[in-house]
Amino acid sequence: MTDIILLTVRTLKYYLRNPAETIPGIAISVFFLLVYNAGLSGVSNLPGFHGSYLAFILPVAIISAAINGAGLAGQSLVRDIQTGYYTKLLLSPARRLAIIWGAMIAGATVLLVEVFLILGLALLMGLKSQTGLAGYGMIILLTFIWGMAFSGFSVFVALKTKSANTTQASTFVFFPLIFLSSTFVPKEYITSHWLKIAATYNPTTYAFDAMRSLLIDGWQAKPLVLGFGILLAFATVTGVLSLIQAQRSTRLG
Amino acid sequence: MTNIDRSITVTKITRTFGDYTALNGVSLRVESGSIFGFLGPNGAGKSTLIKILATILASTGGSATVGGLDVATKSTEVRQRIGVALQDVGLDPVMRARELLVLQGRLYRLSTKEAKLRSEELLKTVGLADVDAKRKVGDFSGGMKRRLDLALALVHKPDILFLDEPTTGLDPVSRVQIWEEVRRLNRELGMTIFLTTQYLEEADRLADHVAIINDGMIVAEGTPTELKASIGQEVVTFAFSTPDMAAKALVLLQPLVTKVKTSGHEVLCYLNQAAQNLPQLLRVLDAAKLTITNVTIAQPTLDDVFLQATGARLNIDPTKEARSTKKS
Ligand SMILES: Nc1ncnc2c1ncn2[C@@H]1O[C@H](COP(=O)(O)OP(=O)(O)OP(=O)(O)O)[C@@H](O)[C@H]1O
Ligand SMILES: [Mg+2]
């Protein structure tokens, strides 16, 4: 436990000293929020669409920040592998889990800060939520789990390839995850058959649905259970994969 | 202190990478509290063995214990008891020396206060105490990085210290400082020290016991004195002004020594008790009116041991760093 805190704090210090690395995440989210809200908000006047488009697009901004924040975890690990510091950590009695989680939690913390900023901005823009403060808490929790899931993925790629470029490139799954989903219009409105299928199997859809239900519809069991369930499963899978990869490194050399 | 097991045993360790065999059935024993020199040319398998003993690389055959603990099954316990400075230093370039040391101390279960005290102590030991505290480690010189890396390995006062080529790339002054520090750690704290080197002189000067590895196999083992004694003989080298004279000298000296050979205008004689026998050799050469320009008597070196064991000279030219290895 101490190890996890020590290593998380170390990585966070790095972000504090190099704030530039965290800026793209914020920039993309703010872009979604401002540009799409301004450009597409007419959609919410369509018959059958309820709630504000701001509340609808906010989860997209949050999730895109989350993917970026989570990608940081893999990148910080690649940096350590390349400087040899990762090996130094492997030589120490610190648990492998702590070494990986240090990077993941630091990435997730950065994204939480980003989410607070985005939520703040959305509130300034007039966001109204059906579930109030507790709802925002739920959204933040969902984002954190999503962030850990995606961190696990980027850490897995980092350990597998040991390449900064590949790890950086792996954040491009951002595009299918975000765009093959109910990103800009509700799922019922997706007319293309294949996009509908993709959206159904994309875990992002359930993150969106859960967050939107909180903002727009109030407390509802189904989207929340689905959202938390699927995201937790997703996080477990990527977490286990990355831990196995870390443990295999001794075998492979 | 004396009853702690600080020994290392290696039993038929093998490591393959694909179909390449880096270690081929290596066995050795390092006694508690001794300095062990692991000598070998580039690509011999020195670092591979250190990584296995330090629990970050699995062997593909055989077994090893460090401090009485099996490296494969008791890896966490082994890690707590050893200090390791690998060949490639592992430092986070954006951190400061003190931050790295304190974090390292904490990871080895020291309290924050202990870790801070220890950091200051170690910075003094390795001569980095006066470096600007704000300086990032990435801006350190190669020698400073190496010394900081050594300090990191010592944070928790390990029972057993592994040093992979600790002086490669250091200037002669820093090299002697490292030697002194290694001796002090061994003498004052009773630390067992396992060090690899490509330098014969280093193994000769520091180690109580030496093993020579070539191509993944141990080719010679013993104390430096024993190994040199196994070659048995001293070498007297006569230099003449011409190769012609050297050739004549060869014929004259042949019956008087165990072995003799020419090398340009020099003649090398192998014999026991060179000092006592030298006057007789000189008289013979003088009688034949062969003018000697220089005479040296040399003790056999570990290089000669290596030569005898493998039929090749060790790569001892420090400027010819890292001759390309067989693979990777
Ligand atoms: N991860 C790896 N994958 C493939 N081959 C490897 C790996 N690690 C080491 N080797 C090979 O194993 C052999 C022994 O390497 P090792 O690093 O142990 O040599 P060394 O004695 O430390 O050499 P040097 O003096 O150059 O440091 C070399 O031929 C090397 O190329
Ligand atoms: Mg080596």
C-alpha cells in the first residue's frame, strides 16, 4: 500500500513539473464541449430528444479527457522502461502491482482534475443535472473506473512493446471508442446498421448512457448497473492483462 | 552480523534466448563476506548471471541461492537483502539525487526520517554531497550517475551487493575511489560483494576469489594467486636491437628455460624462479655478444590464465568498449 502511494506521488510530481503533457486532454475535451455544443445543439430540438444538448455532450468531453489521461499511464511507464528506472523498481522489494498501479493511479488522478475542470466549465455554461451533487459524484466515479480500464490497456501496450511510439499510437483507439458509439446522437437515432452494432459492443456507449441518465433522466437502475458493471469488467480485464505482462517480463528478459 | 548467511551458490544455471545460449551450466560458490570477481570478455554472460541472481531474469535451467534463499521462489525476500548496480544505470532523469535516494529508501521499508538521514550519509560517501540540490539527475555526468547508482544500491545496507562493471567508463581516479569503497563496505560491514569486470587488474586487486567466464561457461576459478600459480611460471622478456639477434638468443636460451619464444626483436622466456636464474641467462647472452636493450621480469597475469584456458587473449583495451556481441 505504501509502495502504491510512494510511486503514485512520484509520477504526479512529474506531471506537476511537466504540465504540458496533460494539456492535450483538456484541450480536446473543451473543444468537444464548446464546439459541438455550439454547432450541434439544434439536435436537441428534434422530436423525441429530451434534455439539453450540453448534458448530452458533456459525457463525451469527460470520456475523451479520460482516454487521454489514461494514456499518460502507459507513457510514464515507457519513459521509466527507457531510462532503466523501471528495472530499478523491479529490483526493489516493491510489488509489481504497486509499480503498475502507481502509474495508473497517477494517470487517473490527472484525469480527475481534468474532469473537475470540465464539469466546472459545463456548470458555468448552464448545465443542469437531474441527480444533483450525488449524480456528479457518480459521474466522477464512472470516469475514474473508465480511466483505470484504459490505463490498464495503455500499460499493457507499454509493457508489451516497450516503445514510446506504439504506446502513443495506442491512444488512437480513442477514435473507434469515441466515434463508434452514441457519441453525437442517441443510439436510437443511429440509422446505419453496422454503426449500431459497433455502438452496442463498445463499452463507451454504456459509460455515456449511465452518465446521461444521471444528468438527463434522474436516478435509474438499468443504465447505472450496466454502466458500472461493464466498466468494472473492462477495467478488470485490462488490469489483469497488464499485471500478467509485468510478471512475464522476468521470463522473457 | 557473522551468523547471517551472505553466501551465493549457483548450480548448473542455464539461460537461453531463443536458440542462443548465454549461460551454459554455470556453477559457482561465493563465501559469506568475500569479494568475488566475475571476469569475462564482452558477451560472455556476466550481466545475464547478475540479472538472474538479482531476481529480474528467470533462468531456463539450474538453480541459485542468494543469502541462502532460492532466487526463483523467494524473490521478494532476496530483493530486500541485496543491493544491485546494473551495468546500465537506472535513474529517472527528471528527479533530483535526494528525491531518488529517499524514494529508494522508502521502497526498502525505511521510514521517511531514516531515508533522509541515509541519503545525506550516502551522498557524502559517493562524493555527491556538494552537488547543487536542485540539479536534475539527467544533467549529471556519466561518472556522477554511476556513483549515484551505487549509492541507491546501498540505501538499505544490503547483505550482498552486486556490481555489474562498476568502473567501466570511469577515469582512473574515480576507479580507485570505487575500489576503496568496495573494500571498505566489505571490511566494515561484512558485505559479500559480487562484481563483474572486464579488467584483469580490477579482479586481481579486489577479489578474494575469481571466476573467469567465456561463452557462457566457467573456464577457470580460484584465488587470483592460485590461478596465476596454475600457469606456474614467470616471464622474462629480453629486448634486442634487431630481430636477428633475438633469433640467435632463442637458440641459446632454449636449453635453459621451460619454454621460450620470440616476438619481433623480443624473446620471452617462461621459467620458475626467474630472479635466481637471470644471471645465468645474462652470462650466456653476453658471451655470444648479443646486446640487450631491455630486460623485464613479470609475474603471470590473469590474462595469461585466460589465454591458457581459452587460447585467446582477453579484450582488455578499455577504449574498445562493447565490441559487438554475438546477438541482439
Ligand atoms: N534479452 C536478451 N535477448 C537476447 N540475447 C540476449 C539478451 N540478453 C543477453 N543476450 C545475449 O547473451 C549474451 C551474454 O550477454 P551478457 O549481457 O550477459 O554479456 P556480458 O558478459 O555482460 O557482456 P558485456 O561485457 O558486454 O556487458 C550476449 O551474446 C547477448 O547478446
Ligand atoms: Mg554486461
